[in-house]
Amino acid sequence: MNMEDMPERRLQAHERIIEILVYILAEMRKHQQLADIDLGQLSQRGFSQTEISTAFSWLFDKMSPSPDLSASVEFRPSNKYVPADGSIRIYHDVERSVLTTDAQGYLMQLRELAIISSAEMEAVIDRIMMMGISPIGIAEVKELVAGLLFDSEDQSRGLSRMMLNPTDTIQ
């Protein structure tokens, strides 16, 4: 494996983890218990056990358990992800001209599923606007979100959880 390819592979792995999170959180929104989610579909779509485990690890780190743990465990976003005023983000005309419709929807989906906070969504939009290119599609949004989430995660948590590469060793 070429060492120059490592950052690209890591970014792709992070993007795949975000896809798993979208699936899990969308299923939870359908009022399914975490235990009722069919993880076999993720395996059938080509996701590895390591990727699925990493997504669950990220999910458990980001979510706080509800006070009532009697019947089953339910998760809700931490306050960081809940807009205080319940507002909805509307794209400016310039943002709509730069982002494809699919990319706009995907970014909103990530926000609504609490994968990114409102501030993180604004940071992604700012980066997109500074790129000065258009149209920006889902692939570019995935790349920016993965970089934002996992780079800040690694710095703020001191690499407490991360996905290991096949060539990594633990000493």
C-alpha cells in the first residue's frame, strides 16, 4: 500500500461510517429500537464489521442516554445538536446555485439526523462557498463532512476512538 494513499483511504472510510450513521439514525427515526435495526442490510451493502462498530461507537459517544432506562435504551441528541429555537436552515440563493439539489438535501438530512450540528452545517457551507467551484454534489459534501467530523473528533478526544487501518499495530 502506498503511503500517499493513506489519507484518501482514511477519508473514504470516514465517509462510509457517515453512510452507516445515516442508515442507523433513519431507521431509529422510524420508531425502531436499536436492537430491531437489521444490520445485515449494512453487510449486504458491503460495509465491514469494523466500519459498523466504528459507527456505533461514534453514535454512542455523541448521544446521551435518556433518564428513563427502565424498558429499553433510547437515545436522543445532546443539546449541541438541538437548535434552541427549533429553527430550520433555509439556503440562500447563492448557496442553492453552488450546491446541487441532492447535496442540499443530503446536508439537511445529516443535520436533521443530528449527525452534524447547526454550527457544523454552517462550517461545511462556509467551506463550500470558499471553494469557489460549482456545482458541489453529494460526494464533495460527504468529503467535507467526514473531514470536519473526524478531524475535530480526533483532536478533541485525543484519539480515544478511531478506526484502525489494516497496517496499524497496537503496542
